[in-house]
Amino acid sequence: MKKAIIIVVILGMFGWAIYDFVIKSDDSEVTEQEEDENDDVKVGLEKGNRAPDFELSTLEGDDIKLSDYRGERVMLNFWASWCGPCRSEMPDMQKLHENEDITILAVNLSDTESSEKNVPKFVEDLGLTFTIPLDEESKVAGLYQIQPVPTSYMIDSDGIVQNKALGALNYDQMLQQFEQMD
């Protein structure tokens, strides 16, 4: 009986060692592949990191990914219609969108809205023409650790975070951060 238990334990340990070796080999291959794709740039939220990719639907119903905008400078902004500072910075974001070669992705924190009608009304009232992705489950807000609202990330044409701003920005601050990219 003791012999049988020892054999089972040894076989189990041997099986686990093989399984562990195979899984670690697969993980290291994926890591090397990811590094090749990302030019050894760490994905993260700090300056110099590659901005985490995400996919959302826009107010118009189109699906977009952040990586679709590689090659363009992006201002990634997180906002809500109930947020006073968000309302105050939106006209300056529209001005930046009209005057500069920058893509603005203004992610609405849709699950914080009291009504889904608030977002289109807000956009119409302020005459906003830039892209409005809808974060209906706060997955992207969680990924980007959004706190407070508004929060903006300036991302260069290589997808690298160049700056993070907590709170509302005015046009001059946006322009200054934009000019520091590329």
C-alpha cells in the first residue's frame, strides 16, 4: 500500500513538472513575441509606456480601438456629462480638435450617467465633433485607473504616453502638452 502511494505521488510530481515546463515554455514564447511587436516598450500608464489598447463603440455606433490611431497623436480624455470641470474643458477640446493635427478620443463614462440620453444632448449642446467612445461597463476607465474625472492622456504617434493630466485643462495647457509630443 505504501509503495502504491509513493508511486502515485512520484508520478504526480513528474506529471506536474512536465506540465509546468510546457506552460512556462509557451509563456516565454508569447512574451518574446509581445516584446518584438512592442519594440520592448512596457504597456502601462506612466510616461514612456505604451498606452493600453482597448476597443469601444462610439456614440455613432462604430467600433474603434486605440491602436487604430497609431501614427496619429491622440488626446485620450475621460469625462461624464454630470461633471462640471468636464463641461468647462470641452469647448477648449473642440477648439484644439479644429486647430491642431491631433485626434481626440473623449471616452464617456456611460455607466455613471443618470440617463443614456444625457450624452448625445451634451454633445449636441456643445457642438462637439470629435470621436466619443462609450465606456458602458467602465472597463476602460478601470484599465486607465480613472480618478478624478476628467482625466486626459496625451499619447504620441507611436502609442506612447507622453503626459497624464488629472482634472480639467484649458486650451493653452492642452496646446502646450500637444506641442511637447513628437
